[in-house]
Amino acid sequence: SATHADIGMINGGAIRSNRIYQEGNLTKRLIFDVLPFNNTLAVLELTGAEILSVLERSVATAEQAKGRFLQLSGLQLRYDPVAKPGERVRQVLVGSAPLQLEHRYKVATVDYLSQGGDGYEILRTAKQLLPTNISDLINETVINYIAGLAKPIQQLPDGRIQTVPAQNNQ
């Protein structure tokens, strides 16, 4: 990744497409259509406990399909949508290791979230590792990242975000 972050997160409301795209050429225009806002890259340092709090906020309204639901990279999340608030997140793996509450992680996100957008106030007080006023636009960062990948690109669903099966809800 451009930031060498442990985790990437973006609010679903920043992504303006829910289509499955057919095989073919990926154009800059398509990236700008999917990521139309002038969000800049933000890199924060968060403890595992802070990340857990952010993830709880994300899944709090998951069933309502709110724009604050986070799309994630670098971690796997299992949650129970019917559990009590604050107890919905059941498992978080960063890479293949369990989230460590005291460990400090490097998190790439967008300036909107780093400024407390969508109610993520905890991100506003996080240590900034990259000032958002000098960073690149997210859509340009994505274009540059894709340009450096081997062709063709194939991304299949990888189960990063999962709900706990109903039979496991207790």
C-alpha cells in the first residue's frame, strides 16, 4: 500500500457504487465515479482498543445500511448484529493475528473520518502520522496503486467482514 499501514478503512458513504463490474478495462473515469469526493489520505496511529471502539461504531447500524459502515482492509471482522451495543464485535484479526488492545497500529483512512466525520470522534484525537492538508486525494492514490499492480487484476470476495451465524448468537 502507499502508506504501509496495518489497516485501511473508509466509510461506505464515500464509495458511490454497489455494482459488480464486468471484466474489462478499468479506467480513471470509473475510479472517479466510484470515489467522487475530494477526500485526502489520512494516516493515524490507534491502539487496538481504539480500533475496537471504531469497529463497534461501524457495526452499530450495519443492518440499516448507513454510510458510516466501514469498508476495511488488513483486518478481518466478525460481528453479531443483534448483540447489545458495545458487544457486537466478536473477533478481529489484523493480518492473521488477533487484535491486541494495547498495541499501536498504523491506520490509513480519509480526512473526513480523521476529522470525526460520521460520528467517529475518537479518530479526531488520534495521532496523525500524515498531515491531511499535504496528502494525496484518495481517488488518485487508488489509481496509482492499481497502476502498479500486475495485470489482470482479480479480486474475489475474501470474507473480511462477516456476521456471526444465527446458530452462534447467544
